[in-house]
Amino acid sequence: YYMVQFKPALRNAMGNGTRLFSPDEFLAKIDGGKTISTYRKGEVIFAQGEPADSVFFLRSGKIKITVVSEQGKEAVVAILGAGEFFGEGSLAGQLKRMATSSVLEKCVVVQIPKPEAIRVLHDEPSFSAMFMTHLLARNIRIEEDLVDQLFNSSEKRLARALLLLANFGKDGEPQPIIGKITQATLAEMIGTTRSRVSAFMNKFRNLGLIEYNGQIKVHASLLNLLLHDKPEIRPSAQEVPTPSED
């Protein structure tokens, strides 16, 4: 789930249809020991294997979520930006962190203790609605990522990752400028080698699909590459209607 982002405001779940939910307003109500911290590039917010005792909200900046296998192989499973929650597995009974979160760009992070987060989920329907939207969006993205890994070539996986990082298809104005995401990080995200990422990036640049000179600017035309022969999950043989004999 490379980068899931939802609106920083959501209609109040109580049904009045007028008041917008603001994360800042919600965070201001928390009185159960929340902490606000600033992290510099390269710092670790939490590490794989540490106790899972809180939820985090990213107010600004970018982070990456990585997992390391027993053999020491690292994979990037998410790039998150401002307005997103992470570390929410603790609310589902996770006792230890299943991944490591580290900073890509200087960021401000709000840490909410697990008991306080659970209390607010019960007491604040508007926050519960927003949080559910976040979880459902992330679940959809995980399913899309699985299809992407199973059926798409590494070239198309890279195109999709770049479009997601550039926020194409999100609500609001596109933000086609990506911060300093290295080729090694992109390779870890899509499950290929850095050399292949380099070759694809040069191809995209030569085709005018991206601008690439230290930073990356993604053009909407890159979407055409992804949509061409886009994989689809077709119904099984039992579900395909047979033609009538007449």
C-alpha cells in the first residue's frame, strides 16, 4: 500500500451533513498524553519488533514503511504523506511492530497512546468514520498492489508507483513533484533491481513521460502506459455464461 491518502476533512457521521471533521480539531481534544515530535530525514519513528502501544498521525513530511525478512532482505511496503495514520495495527491486537517507519523528509508526527485512541474511536463518531475510511482505502490499495505484483510487468509496476507517489487520481490538485525518492527505494517498492529501475526511468524520460534530474516530475501521460493492457481479474470458468445453442 504505497501511499494511501484521504481528505483531511470528512462529513460528520452524526448525520447533520454540514460540519466537516478536522484532524487538527480532533487532535486538540485528545488529553491522554499525546506527544508531537519533529523527525529529521533518516530518523526512525518506530522499529520492527518494538512494542506496538500507540497510533501515529503524520502532520507533515514523508515517511516510508519497510519490512525486513529473516534473511535480511528489506522491502518498502508504503510511502506515506501528510494527513495519514500509521501504526494502527496496535488497535487490532498487534503486540509488536510488524514494520519499521523511517523519515524520508523532515516531518511532524503526533503519537497517540493506544488507550486514548480506543477511547476516541468510541466517543467521537466523526473520527471513527474518518478512520474507517482510512482503513477501507488502505485495504483496497493492498488488493490493488497484490494484483499489480501478480500480473503487471516491473515496468508497469514502476509507472503505477510513480503515479501514486505523485498523487495522481487523488482528490484535489495533482502534486506531480516527488521529493527525493531514490532508485533503490523504488526498486524495493516494486520488487526489482535498481538497474532495471534506472533503465525504465531513462525510457520514461526519453518518451517525455517524466522529467528526471535529481527530483522527479510525473506527467499525466505516464498513465497511458499503465492503462494499456491493464490486467483485470476475470470471472472463473464456472461463472462465464455459456452461449445459447440457438
